[in-house]
Amino acid sequence: TNELGKEFGGPGRVLTHCTVISSLIAVCGASGAIVVLPSILTHLYGSSFSGAEPACALGVATALVHMSLGPAAARLNIISLRSTTLINALWAVLVIAAGPAIIPRGGATAAALIFFLAHLVSGVLVLVALTYREKLSHVSIVIPVIISAQAILLAAGAWLRFHSPQRSPLWSAGIIVSAALSLWAIRKAAGTAVPLGIQEVFKSLATRFRRINSAPGLEEIG
């Protein structure tokens, strides 16, 4: 909020920091999950579930987009609940309208693809709505774009690996390389706006938790 955000340099700075940190964590988690996805499906559910890899990969890619845009969506909830409601309604309309036309032919993969595309569309609308209502930092706009591109690359890599099993190591290596490039791009985009050294990150998080716990009025909540 504008009130508590002042303790951390303003809502814009909080949004920038949260976007960078959540994106870094999400890229590492999502990329790692997709690399080991075939083994997870085989060991947990058996070889008969190996065909679920494309759908699961799209689900992971959707989660990556969701996590990166989470801070921006949370900020929009605060400053314009009406915009959030409209975006969520459009998301629901897209999913409901596309479902009957695509899912009967494409099954679970088509359903996951619909969710993925709907998240990309809603993410763009969130950034547009925020930019219209308050000035966003360059970092808060560029990083979600990087993450969206990475999510598409992850889904494409998993799809290619599934349809070309003889080249599975190559596609898995490509996924790892794309993740490394995304992390580098996030670091370059953040520049000096966010301290991204490991020690600086943990110090920054510890400081924020201490400030949140000591913020006036929070002890009355709950």
C-alpha cells in the first residue's frame, strides 16, 4: 500500500524488488521442473503417463508467468479493483469460449495451452492497466516480458523433446541454456535498481521482514 510502502522506498520500489526476486526464483524452479519432468512422470505415475509431458510443461510455464506477474497483479488489486475484476472476467471468457472449440480435439494439452495463453493475455492487460494508472519502472515492465519469452521457450522445448525423444538430451540442454540466459537478462534489466548478490538479497529480505513485523498497527491484525 502507499502507507506501508513508504517504509521501503515507496510502492514502486517494492513492486520492482518483488518482481525481480519472484522472477529469479520462478525461472530456477520452473526450468528445473521441466528438465526433470519426464523422469518425474515416469517414476511417480508410470510410463503410461509419459504422454502428459506437454500438458504438464504448459502448466509449469503458466505458473512461471503467474509468479512473475504476481507483484504487479497484487499492486493492481490495491489501486484499481475494477481493473482487476475486468481482467479476470476477460480471462474467464477466453477460457470458457476456447474450451469447447479446442479441448475435444486436443485434450489435456489443449486445455493447458488455453490457460497458458489466457495468462499471457491477462498479464499484458495488468501491465497496461498499471502503466495507465501509475508510472511503472523500466524493470517492472521488461522483466515480465523476459519471463513470458522464457515460458514460451520452456513449453516449446518440452514439446520438441516429447516429439523427438532421440534428441532428449539436446532439448534438455537447450532448456537449461535458455534459463541461464533469462537469469542473465533479468540481472541486466535490474541493473543497480535491485541488489542481486546472494548476501545482499538475504540481507534485504531480513531487513524487510524485521520492518514488517515492527510496523505500527500490524500487531492488531488477526
